[in-house]
Amino acid sequence: MLQKIRKAVIPTAGYGTRFLPATKATPKEMLPIVDKPTIQYIVEEALASGIEEILIISGHAKRAIEDHFDSAPALEMELERKGKESLLQMVRETAAIKIHYIRQREMKGLGDAILCAKAFMGGEPFAVLLGDDVVYNEPGRPALRQLMDVYEATGSSVLGCQTVPQEKVSSYGIVDGVATDDARMLKVLDMVEKPSIEEAPSQMAVLGRYVITPQIFSILENTLPGKGGEIQLTDALRVLAHREPVYAYDFEGTRYDVGDKLGFLKATVEYALRRPDMGAAFQDYLQELLAEED
């Protein structure tokens, strides 16, 4: 019987050096897109997809993440005293999310971070959501849920991908695969890290969402350090694809690379424009700003 995907891991142990000095004392995952930390968008996607238990792999100076999802009695009392019921409800809902934590003691790569989750997963297939990729979908079918649907249909690991322009393939890990009956899906043969346009086997780029079978753990335990002296998840997935079927799925949704400053700004602007409480006023401001420049 096919095991249900119940658990997800979110690695957050990186230093966030691209956002220094802001991330010297503040985790990059806590940088807000409008008024909500980046990691909360990731957690909410997991919950909306049907995930029941979440493990965050933390590291040095990441305590703010734990505090964010913890209760805040003094703050709740103050909000209650001032009659700010909507804010009080928001704070309580955030604290009600059940999250587990484990620390990655050394920064030895994404593969090592995933290996830290072995005991928590208990031999079950699981999801991985990387915090550098925020995906916007209309309510009802989050990016991770799309991958979970593919897993339920195939019983196999699934890489979350999107088709990128040909001139962008050198910025991503690109899937080498064969077509399936589903136009959005390839069966993975291999992956090529940041190939040239001429070398790229496809335009399917792996973008921070995965559903993985537990066989990955034994592979990770025997994966030698690769690029940068780190244990790479990609190297382990390539081995997995030679042992059992692995699929790449071109998920629907607007994806933002919030680990990049421009991508973070795009996410902030577009999420603000979607907000019913500020979108129209913000759009007017942007139009005025552009008119002044003209």
C-alpha cells in the first residue's frame, strides 16, 4: 500500500550571505515579504498541501524562527487589552502550527541537512521545501500539492520544476529526461548542474520542491562531498534515479527566487499588489512614481 506523504522538511541552516548586513543577526527566512516572514509562506504552502508534521533544519543564529512559531503570552495579553482581535487571532494561529526542530551542527550542504531528517521521517516518503523559493498559487492547488498528486499516481519521487527560458538554463540544475503521457512531466534520466545552452538536455529546471522516497537516506549516507566540499542532494538524486523511477513535474504557479535581492523585491511588490487592503493604493503609488520619472 502506498504510504501517504505526511511529513515535510524545510532546511534553514544557511548563512544568508547574499542579504548581509540584514542577515548578520536575523535569519534570511525571517525577512518579511510585506508583513509576513518568508518562511511562513513556505510553512503555509506545506499545510495547505496536506502536510501534517513539519521539521525545520536550523543552524547558528536561527532562534528567531523558533520564536516566531512559539506562543507570545505578553504580546497576546497586550493585543487583547487593546481590543485588537484580528491581530490576536493571527498571532495565536501562528503559534498553533506544530513544528519540530533539529540543528545542523556543521554547514555541510543540502544533502547533509536532509540526512538530519532521517530519524524524524521514520522510513516514510516525505516532502522538501526550500526557503529560497516562494511559489504563489491561487487557493486550492499549491505547488507542493501538485507534486504530491504525482507521487500518489506514480509511487515515485518527484522533482518540482518549471520550464525556464533557454538563456536561463545555465543558472539552474537541468533535468535530462524522457517524455511521459503527461506533457508536464519527464521521467528523469540524469541532472546537469548549470549547463551551457548547447549542453542543456532540456529547459526543465529544478526549483526547490521535492517529494522523495526514504531510499534517499542510504544514498546520502554514502554520498561523498561534491561541489564546495558539501554533500549535494542533487548527487544523491542522480543515484536514486538510476535505482528507481524519479519524475520531474513542471508545476503551475508564480515562483520567486527570494534568495536573490531582485527576486525578493519582485515578490514583495507582487504580493503587496495582490493584497485587498493595500493593493489598489500601492498600484496608484507605483503609477505615480513611474509618471514622475517620465
